[in-house]
Amino acid sequence: MSSSVVRSRMLRLLSVETSISIFFATAPPLLCT
């Protein structure tokens, strides 16, 4: 496995975690209304 594949996979995981954290940061106010 090359390092570029690992790097791209880590970047993809980071982007997914960021989007999930943003979703959970914005979702509770919408669900509480």
C-alpha cells in the first residue's frame, strides 16, 4: 500500500468526521423546535 493511498484515505476520513461534527452542531436546534 502506497503512502498516497493512505494519505487520501485519511483525508477522506477527516472530511467525513468534519461534516458529521458540523451536522451534529446544527441538528439539535432543528430537532428541539
